[in-house]
Amino acid sequence: MTNEELVMNMLAELTTSNITKEEHPETMSEHARVAERGGSVAKVAKEAFEKQTGKKVVSSMSMKRYIESQQPKLELGTGEAVEIDGQEE
């Protein structure tokens, strides 16, 4: 999951939580409608982000792999690249 995916998920959760606090849904169908509304806010933001940047938000990469891909590599004198945390690549 990329930072963009994480932010969109957080936006959907925050919106859903705020709607829930204001409207106090009681039944499962009411909760489902609130969740759908919260998700629609993130959907609009996602579509606007993608239109403005030309980048897709959703990726197949997990956050762990994304963070690992962002780690700088150190070049040892032998031409061997090693991650800074000491794990060989």
C-alpha cells in the first residue's frame, strides 16, 4: 500500500467516523449506508488526485515492500549493493 492509498483509506475512515458520531446509526443497514457515504468522499478525492497528477492511487504493492523499495542502498567496494539496515539485497 502506498502513501496515497493509506491517505485515501484514512479519509474514508475519518469521514465515516464523523458521520457516525453525528447521525448515530443503529441498524446494520444504517451503518452500511454511513460507510458507503464515507467511502464516496474518498472516491471523489481519489478520482480528483488521479486526474490532477496522472498517477494511479491503488497499487499491488504492500506498504512493507513500498518502504523497502524507498530505502537507499550503500555500495560496497565490491560492487555489491547492501541496504542500510544491513540486509543484503
